[in-house]
Amino acid sequence: MKKDRIKKFDRPSNYSSKINKKETNRISLLGRIFGSQKELDVAREGFFSKYNFESNLNPLRILSILFVVLIVMSISLLFVERSNKNTYIYWKNSGISNVPPQSILEFDEVITFSQKENYNKCNTNNPINILEGICDEPLKYVNKMNETQSRAQLFYVFHFIILFLIFFPLGSYVHRAIRNIKTLKYNTNISAEKSLIWTYFSFFIFIFLIFLAPIISSNFYIQFSVISVSFLFLFQKVYKIIQELYLGSNMNNNFDKSNFILKNFGIITFRGKLWILLFIMTSFFNPSIISRLWINEIITINDLIVATDYMIYSTILMASFAFISILFIIDIYKLQEIKRHLNGSITIDPLETS
């Protein structure tokens, strides 16, 4: 009997299984952007799976590094703004009373500035006359103004990027800390996932309304009211998380829960209270709000000097806030580690507690 000859290019016996496996693991472009069913199943399985106490050491290290970078950026910005202020004071002492435009391309404004500062020769935008040097003196102020503002704006961009990068490890840190207090035998009624979602949502509403307030109304009190209401919504979410973290992480939380003052303020350490105070201050006194709320219009050199002073104060405030933030997250980390060491921890099953 003749043996069946295997064709040289015949399909392997396990070809179908490999194809099926490949198709199962394949994720479309839309799936990568919006998430696939497989990723959703994995997330759902992790959400309902049991968990134990997890150390927050790695997120703590990452956050500490980012906050140190933020401190360095804030101090660098402080020196930049101080240098700018010295420049503007020199202009004031030289007799300049109006703020020069930031670009030589805005030549109508350059001419207006020149006339106000008695550089009367600079009264035309004719290129031939300009090349003769009739506008050289006012253009020096324009170029210097562009240099000082561009340098400060560059630092503000880096400042914003660092703050944005802090959100992700901070969310991971807070999420794990809330989960940990349940393993530390503290019965909390807040969910780590829902708390973070609502906090981030209220934060973006707050930021959005800071930019929207000047469009809603030019009245200071209306703008301030809109921003304040959105901040109260944000603060309520943030404070609830802080309160629960201290209640669940502190060893000495065996007190009368009906005591309003002790429950809401007494359990929070000095570092926590200082962090809350600086959080409120930086929320209402930062470069975004200063330029949109506290200083509506900058016309004179005096206005520019005052605005620069505000920016200097905001950099000092931000550096202080970043430093206290490091102490604050270390505070929570130590309290949880100490409580776990002394009291032990338990395994949490979300299906049983829900």
C-alpha cells in the first residue's frame, strides 16, 4: 500500500488553531483607542477580585520626585519673575509709564506706544523710514518685553506639564490608600474608584470655569462666584477623601463618631491641615486665576509690576504647596504602615462587602 505523500506546501495540522488564537487576540484600532471587550473583562475581573494591603512606597517615590521637580521649577520661575520685575522697575525709573507691546509685528501698537512715550519720530510704518532708525528706541522696549514675557511663559508651560504629570501617580497613590484603609479593618462608605472619578471630574469643571468665567461676565463678583461654587464642589470631594484616609489610617481613631469637631478636624494631623490650607490658597492664587480674575487689564508699568509681584507670590505659594504635599503623602504612608504593623490587615472581598 502506497504511503500518503505529504505535500511540500500543505497546510499544517494545527493551522486552524493558530488562526483562531490569533483572531481571538487581535484588537482593532478602535478597540485600542476605546478599549476592547477583552480589556473590559480583565478590568471587571480585577474590580471584583479579592485584594490585600498594598504598599504605597513606589507611588510615593514617584510623587516625591515629581514634587521636587515642581519645587525646582517654581523657584526657577521665581527668579525669572524677579528679573522681569527689576527690568520693569528700571523702565519706570527711566520715565516709561506705558506697557510696550510684545511683538514688533503689531506696529500700530508700537506707534501708539511711541507717541505716548514721546518718541514722536516713530509715527509711520513706512519700511524706508523705519530702516533709517526712527523707531529703534521704542523697538528696544518691544523686544525686551517680548523676551521677558516669552521666558516666563516658557516656564509656565513646563510648570503646567509637571502638574499634569503629577495627576497620574497621585491618582494611583490615593486609590491604593483608600483600598488599604479597608484592609486595615476600617469600615468606610466611600469607593476608591468613584471618589477619584468624581474628584477629577470636579477638578476639570473648576479649571474649565476659570477659563469660562471672563466669557460669562466681565463683572468681578460674578466671575468670583462662578469659580467659588465650582471650587466648593471640588473641595467637598477632596476633603471627604482626606478625612476618610486619616480616619482609616490613624491608630487613635477610637473616639465618639458623633463628635463633629473631632471627626472632621481633630483626627487630621498638622501636616494634613496645612496641606488643606495651601490647597485652598493655590486654587485661588495661581497664574491662571491671577491673569483672569485678580488682574483684568494691564495698561501702565505700575500695573505690570503689580501683576509680576502676584506671579512671584504664586510661585512661592506653589513651591510651599509642593513641599507640604511631600510631607502629606509621607504622613498617610507612615500611618498606614504603622497601623498594619501593629494591628495587621485583612483580605477584602468586594463581592461580600458590596
